[in-house]
Amino acid sequence: MKRALRIGPLIFRDPVLLCGALYVLLWFDASGFLRLGLLAAVLHELGHILVYCIQQRHLPVIEVTMTGFCMHTAGERLSPRQRLVLAAAGPAVNFLLAGVWVLRL
């Protein structure tokens, strides 16, 4: 049986295992590469969430697991255009981050 912790619209599946795994991985991340990867992944997901909030005017229920984030949008009516914009928001944030990184170098 999986345990979950709910804080507002956030649901954390197996929070002790999730925090423990992140702690161990970050402890051994001497180069900082994992930290940058986690930051990029979180910003990618925040791109999707921001576009969803703009389109629907409320926060979705977000499930955080060991494998990533999942937005629960069951029952929401999204047009094909809205779905396309929602799907493209994460990669758009990645391209924006890549552009900032290139300018920084």
C-alpha cells in the first residue's frame, strides 16, 4: 500500500522514500550536475502548470512521485489547441533555459 501526503493541490506519493532518495542523490552530487538537472525538470513542469493555470484559472491536482510530476486533469474540457499549448509549454521552457545558458557562456 502506497502512502500519500496531501498538501493543498499537491499529493506526495511515498514522501519518506522520495525525500530519502533525493537526499542521498544530492549528497553524492559533487559536480552539481544533478542539481541543475532537477532544477531544469522542475522548471519544465512549472511551465506546464503555469499554462494550465492561465487556461483554466485554477491549480490542477499535482501528484509528485519518484518518477516525476503528474497533473490530474480528469473532467477538464480542453480544446485541441489548448492541449497543444499545454504540451508545448514544458519544452518551450527548456528552449528558453538553453538560450539563457548560451548567452551566459
